[in-house]
Amino acid sequence: MERKEVEETVIAENGKIEATPQKDGSICGFDSLHHLLQASLSPQLFQEVSRILLGLNCGKKVEPIALPQPVKSLSSEHDFDLQAFSFSADRESLRGPRIVRVGLIQNSISLPTTAPFLDQRRAIFKKLTPIIDAAGSSGVNVLCLQEAWTMPFAFCTREKKWCEFAEPIDGESTQFLQEFARKYNMVIVSSILERDVYHGETLWNTALIIGNHGNIIGKHRKNHIPRVGDFNESTYYMEGNTGHPVFDTAYGKIAVNICYGRHHPLNWLAFGLNGAEIVFNPSATVGELSEPMWPIEARNAAIANSYFVGSINRVGTEVFPNPFTSGDGKPQHADFGHFYGSSHFSAPDSSCTPSLSRHKDGLLISDMDLNLCRQLKEKWGFRMTARYEVYADLLARYVKHDFEPQVISDPLLYKNA
Amino acid sequence: MERKEVEETVIAENGKIEATPQKDGSICGFDSLHHLLQASLSPQLFQEVSRILLGLNCGKKVEPIALPQPVKSLSSEHDFDLQAFSFSADRESLRGPRIVRVGLIQNSISLPTTAPFLDQRRAIFKKLTPIIDAAGSSGVNVLCLQEAWTMPFAFCTREKKWCEFAEPIDGESTQFLQEFARKYNMVIVSSILERDVYHGETLWNTALIIGNHGNIIGKHRKNHIPRVGDFNESTYYMEGNTGHPVFDTAYGKIAVNICYGRHHPLNWLAFGLNGAEIVFNPSATVGELSEPMWPIEARNAAIANSYFVGSINRVGTEVFPNPFTSGDGKPQHADFGHFYGSSHFSAPDSSCTPSLSRHKDGLLISDMDLNLCRQLKEKWGFRMTARYEVYADLLARYVKHDFEPQVISDPLLYKNA
């Protein structure tokens, strides 16, 4: 586990940790909440606080994993955060463990957004190469990159020139990843801006699943498109038309809930009903808008649906050539705000890993026994007690124009008012 | 805001807070996570940590409210935790604020479970009287008590004698609360073990809504019944048959998601679709089972459904006359574990209040402008982007026996295995 971030924090004479000023002007000087609390509390109390914040009840543990020295060297040489943990699960009598090593990568862009687009994309490829190598060399079985990883998250600008970054699902970025998939026998989830050349060159926000032999298993298109803050994505692509597919890979059944879809419990539910054991949430989101929600929604999804969740957010601040307004009455500005990283895993037993840095590129690895999913279904019984027929009926009525909500009014309310 | 709990915590010479041993043998010495961190971090860093943990982004605040001195005196005289906060909301141009003062009460039982049942119930009435008076004297408009507040949470025993505590919805406990409702012009939500005398004396886990004139507006029966740990509630009552009613009261549209229903996102959703602005979650749950989930699920529901949530959990350890086993291979024992209190409010903008004590009776009050619900619907657009028709279709298919999950298999998976 990387501890450098803790050492960078200033500890005042009274033993309290002080905030350090950031380049982006925020008052926030800590790299992750977990590291901050670890440096601030006694070991015994830190353990108790972790029990609640990381969900480590009943003797459950999220243990650090030792990674090979060459991987650690890649991390220090290329200056990316590297953390690895294992979730615990019970041993079963009638089936062996199904332990999968899963990786998440978060990163900032590499070149300024003013550089030629081809250079920008290839610079990201170059930057990601040692991080993907670190994942492969660590024996990662399934790796997921962040949303629209091949480009700056330019949808705040409303300029259409950024559509040039869109690629067909077998484009250059896919070919780049297919090599790693083959080299490391690794499934890779790649979330890109897709150009559907078979349907009028329409654009989609798409995750594609590259199998561990480099083959393209399939794709999923983002179901829910935001209209909030500077997330003008509805200007660029429409609601996905691929349902809620679960991909049966060499290392388990996986699905992808892209970015804003994490705010929709029904979207999470649907991947669960289709049998997902790991759901990735590749995202791009900024601190001012969503940071307090970030640790809530993914963990709730993992608990409610008895599967693992891998959450990824990009890092850094992306500055665009032309300033834009944000519909908030404030002056024009040229950046989208700070993408706060903080990628992490959540488990169905309500535990989660510490998060990657809020500021640095990073690779987060977790070992997870997929048997834990069924163990939690059996312990808590959420599927059996869900009464889906009640909700099938409610939603069927709700989507009709003549839906009448079930409201019981106080008869004295209008009489005495 | 009560600070006594912080002062009871031991601060060692190195400035770090140490755990203090508890009567129940746990290593946990802090009364609430919020107070612990407040005492441990510099003000600047505490503010930043609070921003994430309490969801106070974008200048949002959860401000302490000053309560009348007689109310504070009730709190110290009767030794219950007393905290009060206000959530912020924007002023609108075309409608005035709709500020409601809402209260939550958490409490332990009063007499040993071996006392005569009538004495036990009346002792709880007596214990609650000053706390309800404190709520009424603070101008609380809507008050909610904890789940099955009239009795020990005896379902761990599987003994049927505890069914004697069941009452018709106009029984003694309702009459007790109706007086307070009239006296203080206050809506009260009362969650009891209901005996349905018109349907064969069947039992239900029921919340009833007492209007501010003391009238019974209606009732809701718990939709989802747990089968986990010692929550043998399915031995005592069945899944509710009252749908997802929203009660239109003098102070807004409220609903009740009873206890285990909080693990079901669809249950939360249904109250939202029917128009709830505040959903209460009266609960009884123990630390070993659910504490890490407690801050996650309510806040997720508030965010996803754009309404306020009031979460209540009882406090203390209840010891029963006859020891029982727990289906976990461990020796018989006579208690259900520690009910960890920690009642709190969550808002649709992802903010939440600090929690009440993990150990003491308490009253938590919050002022909330119900306009915030629609403001968040408009900001985030979750209702508009929800694509309910997709999920109506999925659930309609899912509940059929011939449902086939949407799975895309790697064609190389079985070829190369």
C-alpha cells in the first residue's frame, strides 16, 4: 500500500493534521480520506472508524496484497498510485473459491487539449502503457479503464469538433488494448466515444469488452445520459439501445454501468437481474458536483444487488481552448473542474477498499472471490424478499399517462385549512 | 449541539483520541463518528472531511439550530441526546419556502423484559413522555418513533408470547400518542406490532400516521420481511398488503419504509413515484449485522429519489428471559446484540446530519425546506432520465418463469477451456 501521500501531509505540533493548499486552489490537502484518518487516529480507533467507513464488520477484512517488485518500480518510475487489497469470503464445502484479480485504472490526460488530436490520443496510450503493464504483470484478470479514456472529457464545451475522437468499436484504441489482452491473458473493459459506422455514423457512449484472447466479446451503450452542470452529454449522444447485457468471460460474469447510470438504482438492478457478479462504473465526474455521492451510490449498489462494484473516476483538471459558460450565472471559464479520482471497489458484504488518490494517476487491484455474491444472497435474502411482481405492476401502471399515485390525504387537511 | 460525548472520550498525550472500553465489551468508545472526527482533526480539515462525509458540497450547510432552554433542560434532566440542524435550500421566485420541522426519537426499552408486559409498555410511555414533550415544545411538525417502539424487539426469541404486545391501530399506544398530536398540533408516525382484529387477529408490522388533530390518517404495513441473523420476523408476520401509500398531511407528503425495506431500492423508489417528500425509516438493527450499511442506504435513497429520509434505530442491548441460539453454531445467549442508535436525516442534495448517539436515547430535529426535493429533481434530472419503460418491461419479463437473462458469452470461452 502506498503511504507516500500520508507523508506529504503536514502534521502540526499539536499532532493534528493540517490541510495543505492545492494547485487548484481548493482547501483540500489530503490525498484520500482513508490515509488522512489513518495518520490522524490511534491504531485502535482507526480500526473502529474503518469498521464503519470501510464496512469491516464481523471480522471481515480488506487486506493489503503484496505486489511484485517490478510492478512497484513501474509505479514509482511513472509516478502513479498503486494499491492492492483482497476481500474476504467464506470457504464453501461444495465448490472451490473463484478468486479473480481485478484492476481499475484512473488517469489524467497527457497533452494539453490544444495539441493535435492524434497526438493527444497517442500520448494517452503512451501514458497508460506502464500502468497496463503493471496490471498485467500483477496477474490482473479483468481490467477496466475510465470513461472515454481516449480523450479529454470535452462535453462541457458543447463544441462538436471533439466528436473526431469517436471510433468504431474495432478502432485504434481497441487495437491498442487487444495487444495487452493477448499478452497478459486479460479481459479489458474499454469505455470510449463510439462511432456507429453501420448506423449513419451516430455516436454512442460505449463500453466494449475485450476477451482474454484479444477478441471483442460485445458492447454496452450508456443507458442514462446526464443533463446536469457542464455534463452536456445529451448534445453528443443518445440513450443506449443495448439493454443491460452481462458478459460471460473467462473470469466471471461482468457488466458495465457507465458513469451517470450509477445514480439510477434500476440500472444497477437490471445488471443484477441478468446475473452480473462484477459491475464496473467507469466515470468522469468533478468534485463540486458529485464527490459526496461517490462513496454512497456504488456501495449501495453492491449491497442491494449482491455483486462487486469497481468505480473509476478520472483525475486532474482539463483546460479547453475556448472558454464556456456553465448556465450558473458565473463568468466564462475554460475548465470542467477537478476530476477527483478516488477509484475504489465495493463488495456485496458492504465492505470496500480505500480509494486511490484524489490527484494522481493510479492502479487499484483487488482479489475477490466471486462466491461471495451468492453467500450474501443467501445471508441477506434480498432477491427472495424483493417482491418483484409488486414493482413490475407498479412500473407498468406508472408509465401510463393515466397513472394515479397512491396518496392517502388527511380528511381534516382541507376541511380545517 | 450536545458535546458531552466528545468530552467523555479520552484524549491521550500525543493528541490522538483513544478508544474507551464499553460495558458491552466492544472496543468502540466513540459516541458518533462525527463527534470523534470533530475532536480529532483541525477545524479546517474537519470541514473538508465533513464536506465528503456529510455531503456539504458547493457551500451547502447543515447548521445547528438553537432550541429553547426548557427543551435543553428536559434533555439534561432525562439524559437523552438532543441535536438539531437545518438543511439549506435555494429561495425560489414563484413559491415561498415550505419549511417543516421534523423529529426522530430513538430509545432503549425501560424495564427488564422479565417485567409484566403492561408495566413494560407503560414504562416506555413514561420514558418517552419528556422526549415527545421536548419535540412538541421545539415546534416539531412531524415526529417519528422507532420500529415497534412499544415493546422489546423480541423476534430473536421465536417465542409467541411476545405477540401479546400487538395492538389494533386504535389501541393504547395510539391513544397515548393522539394526546401529544393534539397538544402540539403535530403529525406522529407510530410503528407498532399491529393486530388486525377484522382479519382473524393476524399480525402485521405497521406504521400508522396520526394527523395533527389526533386523527388516524392511515396505515402502512412493512413490505419486506427479513430472514437474516436473529431477525426471525417472518415467524411473526407476513409481507404487507398496503402498497406504497404516501400520506398527504398538514406538513407535507410523507411515507414510511419500515426497517428491512431500506435494503430494497425498489421499495424506496415506489414511495418516490407516489410523491413522497419525506420518507421515514423506523428500524431496529444491531451493530454486528448492519452498521456499515446504515449510513449508505438511507443517503442513497434520498439522492436517488429526490426526497428527505429520516432514519431511526433503537439503542441498547435487550436481554430476554430464555436463551436462544442464532443459527451460527455459537452457544445460546439471551440478547440480540447492541442496537446502535445513530438516527439521522439525509437530504436529496446528498447532505446529511450528524447522527444521534450510538448508546443513548435521543431526539434529532431538522428543519427542511420541502422545496429542495423539486430543486434536486430539476438539477439532476433523475426522474426524466430514468427510462422507467425499460424497467417496466424488464421486470414484467423477469417475474415470468421463462425469463432468460441477457447474457453475452465469450464464444472462445467454452472452445478454449
